[in-house]
Amino acid sequence: MKANHYLAEFLARIGVKHVYQLSGGMIAPLLDAVGEHPALRLIDIVHEQSGGFAADTEARLTNVPGVAMGTSGPGALNLATAMATSFYDSVPMIYIGGQVQSYLQVNGKATRQSGLQECPFGAVAAPICKAVFQPGSGKDVPDMLGEAYKTAMSGRPGPVLIDFPFDCQIAETDAESVRDPDPIAPDTPNPETIAACADMLRTAERPILLAGGGVRATGREAVRSLSRDMGLPMVTTISALDAADPTADTSLGLCGVYGTRRGNLALSEADAVLCIGSRLDHGVIGADPAGFTRRRSVFRVDIDEGEAGARHIKAEVAHADAGAFAAALHDSLSEAQFVLPDPWRQRLRALRDEVSDTAERRHGDSIDPNRFLAALGQASSAAGSYCIDAGQHTWHSAQSLRLKPDQRYVSSTGLWAMGCGLPAAIGAALITKRPAVVIAGDAAVQLNIQEAAIVARERLPVKVVILDNSGHGMVRQFQDEFLDSRHHGTEPQPPDLNAVFAAYGFAERTVANDQDVADALDWLWATPEAPAVLRVMISAKDHVSPSVPFGRQLRDMKPAAQEGQVVTQP
């Protein structure tokens, strides 16, 4: 069996459905094998970076490695931004870069390049993936693919790169059939560790669960059940927004520097924090780790042993799979008949009932982004996922978008790469067969706007919502706060975005005042299966609010409080 056919069959065996690519000579044999395989489908995209984002989204939603390919040189290099996104967000991916023939490569010679489009992409990619594999012959391919899959999926998941020379793609493997990869067993928690964590929660007066992106792969349902069944209040990082059960009283929303007021107050007032799958970086706890752990116990669960001592956070640390840990802790607390202390329950009820996350502003008649996104969530029951681009709108949506229990939230949260939203929606719509909503700014949406052609070609149910504040809002907010509102480089002049999307076959509409929002949302969902773009005009003065000033604790949000809210700590 030739290596290209072995690769195609191997991908099908591990559950891959789509392979995203932009064609090139040095991946032509791979394209042929994948394109001819009955269980695989090649998705032609316009830019390799977009293919990486789309495949990354499939992996997030299925926990099956996503696959994206680029030809040698510029094609492979264009995968780098998506690869870094997968690496920092712990997404299992198989990136494949075509490479010139083995005998044409420089291989240490004193010359920059030998083969056309030759580039040592493996060396470029090494710091932003878990491992780089390059076969020396076709015979290396079977073992290499098994090891690549194991590396991507085991421990803390992440991307791997196969730097695939052209001659190796068409070489014989000497294998008569494809070997299934070995099953990957989760890292199970120590029973003594589970008992210690359960004891911390049982003896606390104000316990809370903080869930991070590490719960996404194996722990989403287990963490949700732990919070809901035990009555354990839960806040999340932006990476884990869809891990919480939005219908449960225990769900308190986003925490962090741009978290909701109720989420940050609840986390600040807790005396025991169980953190599952979060790095607890300064975006989550503020820039004072010592202050965060002062006056409270912290118990961290992380699959990555390298995170154990990071950021000087004083905490008990358990090295275990998030899902396995949450399930075992659920059983332990159930057996002990865990009950949340009543004063803490009452305080949390007051935060839920009296602290609004859509009433931070008191200005004018312009559309408020937080109130709009809350309305969008109510109107979008048909959506299967929200794909959020990078910018101010990321935090507006994380604060106020109300997910349904079966909806997913996808964003580039570690690298925070602009241009990820539309390609992500392509991957989400293809793999879930449900509408995907893109939330993007007028600047971010332009980075990969060319992928609207793929939405139209594939007839995908993608709804693009553009929060248009006439520029790069997040950087402009920084300029307002620290640079005397000198807006250099943050107020570009975009084209008529409605006209651009209309040229690709999207229905289009603009809404500019509150009175028309309900009608605009009805229009957006009148035909759920059709691509559409809704441009929402918001004020350039609308900063993300509340926020935590650098170096301060989460409770020290600005503005300090809303009139009439219950914000006094017990």
C-alpha cells in the first residue's frame, strides 16, 4: 500500500470526516488519495489559515483530530497561525505540510534552498505544536501516523505536524492493511486526591467551581453534572463558557479581567475554589496571584504537569483528566451528601437576581452591544454553535450571550487570532449540520472574508453578525485608557461590508437603532438554512464593561458598582 493511500485510510479509521486544504503540487498525491476515499471529503478553502481554523473547530466539537493541509513553502507556512491557535487552546490536530523530495532538501548544506518552494516548516512549527514528524521513507509512515495520533490526543491535547516529502507520499509502506491506533486511556485521579478535594468543599463556607478550557475535550458533561447535581456554584473562563448548564441556578457566567460582575464577585467572595482545566493566568484572576489565593483555599486539576507551579499560585494540584476527576468527585460528594451552606446560597441568589450583566451603560440611543447579544441569544434557538472572532465583541458576547444547553461556543482564546470566526463557522456547520453564528467586528471579519465564497458554494447555514464600531475597538479602548485617546492605526476605512457579502450570495441587512433590533433578528432567522449577514451599528465609545484594572483584584471592577445592586461582601 502506498503511503498516500495509507494516510487516507488511517484518517478515516480515526473518525475524520473532512480534510481542509488549498491545492498544491507537493500535496497532489495526498489530495488524490483523500479525494478518492469514500469516507473522506476534501474541503477546498481559499486560504490555508482558514482551513486550519475550520479543522480546529471540528476537533473542538468532536474530540476527533481535525486535519488541514498546505503545500510546501507558502502553503504550509500559512497554517502556522491556526496551528498556534490549536496549540495554545489544547486542540488535537493533524497538520500536514507538503515538502519537496527528500533528495532535493538542503539537509545542512551551506545553501538557503535547493528545491522549488523548499522551506524547513518543521523547524518553524516546532515551538507551536506538540511534535513534528517527517518520514524518511514510505516504510516509516504506518508507525509515524500511529505515534502522531497518540501524541495529538494524549495528555494535554494539541496539534502535531507531518512534514511530508513528496517522494515519501508515493512510496510503498510495505503494509498490507492499516493498523488501528492504540486506545488512549485517561489519566485517572488518585482516590486520596479526590478525598482531599471533597473535604475542602464540604468544610468550606463559600465553595465555588472554576472551569477552564481543559474541560472541553473530556470533561464538559462531567463538570456540568458536578455543578448542577451538587448545587456547586460555577464560573467559567471564556474557553469553557459552554461547559456550564445555562438553565441551572448554579451557573454564574464568565469570570476574569473582562468577566461579568456577578461572576467576579462570586469568585472573589469564595473561600474555597476548585479549578478544573484553567491556567489561572492574569486574564482569569488578575495580575496579583498572591492576592487571589489569600484568604481562600485553591485546588487545581490540570492534565499538564508543566502548569503545576506556573504563575506562583499557591494551590493543591492534582494531575488528572478533567472528566475522570469531575466524575469521581461527583460520586464522592454524593456519598457524603454534600449540601451548599444556606447563607452562601442566598448570597448567590442575590447576585443572580440583582446584578445585571446587560445594564453596565447609561448612554444615548445607540445599540448597546451587551443587550443586543442577549437578544441575539434569545432569538437564535436554531443555532448549533457561536463562532466568535477576536476583538471587543469577544468579551461583549462572553458576558451577555445566553447559550442554550446544546449550543457550543468557539473562539481562539489563547492566541486570540483575528479572522478565525468565519472559517470556524464553516467547520462547525459542516460537522454539526446545524446553523453556525459568526460574531465579528468590522475589522476582524475582513481578515478571512474570502471564505464567504466557501459558505456560498457549500450552501452552509452561516449567519454573520458584525458588531460595527468603525475600527479596532479593543486597541482603541486601550488608547482611550492609556494614550489620551490618540487613535493611531485603529480607525481604518472599511469597504461596504454588506456589499462584499452580497457579492458572495449572502442576504444582507443593517440595523442602527434599538427599535429595529427585534425585527432584524426575526429577519436573520426567517430562513435558518440560508447564509445571511446582519451589520449592527454600535458606538465607538462602548468599552468592554465591567473590567478589572491591571494589578487589581477581581472585586475591584470599574465602574465600581451599579446603583441599587447588592455588591457588599459578606
